[in-house]
Amino acid sequence: EPGAEGASVADPLAVDGETESASTAQPHEPPAERPGEPAAPAAAGTVERVVEKRGGFGAALIGGVIAALLGFLAARSEILDPYLPQSLRGEDHAQAIADLRTDIARQGEALEAMRQAAEANPPPDIAPLQTRIDELSKQVAPLPGKFSDLDERTAASQASLAAMETRLSAVEKRPITEGVSKSAIAAYERELEAMRQALADQRSEVEKMIADAREMEAQARELENQAADKARLAAAGASAARLRAALDGGAEYAAILDELKAAGVDVPAALAAHAGDGVATLSALQAAFPPAAREALGAAREASKGSGGIGAFLQRQLGARSVEPRDGQDADAVLSRAQAALTRGDLQAALSEIESLPDPARAALAGWVAQASDRQAAIGAADTLAQSLNTN
């Protein structure tokens, strides 16, 4: 029947539409398992896979590897240095340390040689001078008493002469009333003249004796002073030699300055300022310079980090410093020449080079410069003092 067939055809469609809408509204249920059959796997379309996005682990790993490689190359300067210009190469610390050890050993040998020389050449023996001074003192001691005796004798002689002159004058003025021959008068006058001459001669002799005695006293005093000066200079020279040894060894020297003051030597202020604790030794200054120079160079580069391009940037990052002297007015070149001068022991040249550094670098080196300047001033004062003693 057509109507029945139409209805039968429409029914499946209607059922299908209901089924589709039902499947859309409700989740899909798997078919029931039958006994004896294996379980069917879950439908692939029903599992949703969620992928979490992580924060670039691979990029972080690569960055860490690159950073480690750069750190390794910076530490192993013998690998990176051949590919960098001279101004960017790292310091040869091994060579610098070896040079410092050599300098320290040389300083030690020099100090030992000075000590042996001081022991082999003890202070001069001033005992003979002291003996001579004592003898002169014994000879000079009686002179004041002799001078007193001479003064008394001279005074007595002068009084006697004055009395005789008074009597002679009275005799000469007394008129001759008795008849005396002219020959007798002439003889009398001759006697008077002889007496006058004798008195004058005696007076001259006494005065000459006094003058000779005073000249002897002056000569004795001069000899005594000369001997004392020689003894004083000898002792001061020995103290000056010990002072220089103390400066070279970094020891205190207050007692030595007291000896010099007792000997009448004027002590310069540059020496007196550090007598209690001494000054820095040359080897100590040489050892302290490399780290101070690195700090000064870093300060100079930090102050000029806005200029210089990639080369200056690499220098700041690597902290490279020239260890061989080179020309130029930049901080690295100046410090390289200062270190070379210091290595050969020319402290004044090193200080002169440092004066040309920019203000940030000099500020970083202020402590080292203060110690070096104190040593230089003390050494100069000690040398001038020793030279003045040798000249006298």
C-alpha cells in the first residue's frame, strides 16, 4: 500500500533523526561487553590530548652552554689570547708571579749581603779617640790654676813696677842740693834707665807667658772638640747605616733616630713620621701593585664605558691588562709602564707615571701611592742625611 509504504519509509528517517539528536545531546556509550569476547579498545576519537607549552627549555640549555663556554675561554686565557689584540689579552699571572718571586729573592739576597757587610764592618772603634780626649782633658785641667798663678804674679809684678816707678819719679823730681859731680849724676841716670828697661822686659816676658798659656789652652780645647766631633760623626754614620738597613727591611727605627738626635743630628720630618712602624718595603709594593692596578684600570674603564666601541666593551668584560710596557696615554698603557718601572726598582718613575692617570684610576691607587710616597720620601731623607755626615 502506498500509504503504508510511505509511512514505512518515513519512519526510518524519523528514527534516524531522533537517534542523531540523541547522540548529540548525550555522550556516546560504548556497547556492552559480551561474555567470552575481548574488551574493545576505547574509540580514538573520544580521547583529547592536551600539550603543555614549556618556557623554552632548549633555548635556556643552549644559553647555559654558551655562557659556560665563554667563561671557560675567559679563564683559559692561553686559548683566547692568540686571537685577541695585545691590549685585550689577559695578564700572564704565572710570569708576573715568577718575576715577583725573583725580585723578592733578589731583595732577600741584598738584605742578607747588607747584614753580612754590617757584621763584617762593625762601627768604628772610638776608644783611641776617647783615650786621647781624656789625655787632653788632663793636660787642660791644670791650665786654669796656672793662669790664676800667672795673673797673681803679673799683678804683683805690675804693683812692684808701679811702686818703683813712683819712687823713681820722686827721686827724679827731688832737687839735688848737695854738690854732686856730673859723672855721678849720669851714672845715676843710667842706672835708672836700666831699671826701667828691666821692668819693661819683665813685663813683656810675663805677658808673653800668659799669651802662650792661653794659646795652649785654645789648642787643647780645639783638639778636644775635633776628637769629640770625629767620635760623634763616626757614631752617627754607623746609626745612618743601620737606619738604611731598617728602611730596606721595613722595620721600625725610632731608637736609631734617638741615637742620631743624641749625636746632634737634625732628623728630617720624612723620617720621624714613620719611625714607630717603618715604611713599606720595595718587594711589598711590587706584590701589591698588580691587584691595585687592576682596580684602577677597572675604575678608568667604568668611567669611560660610554665610549670606545666594542673593543672597550670587551676590555671591560674580560678585565684584560697589559703586563708588558707599551706606548700610549690610556690607563692600560700608563699602568704597564708603571709596573715595568717598579719591577726594575725605580719607584720614582712608577709614581711619575701614575700621576698622568685619570682621576678615577688615581683614586683607586691612592692607598698604594701613599705607601710608595712615604717610602720614597724616607729613603731620600736617609740618603741625604748619610751624605751630609760623610761630607762633614
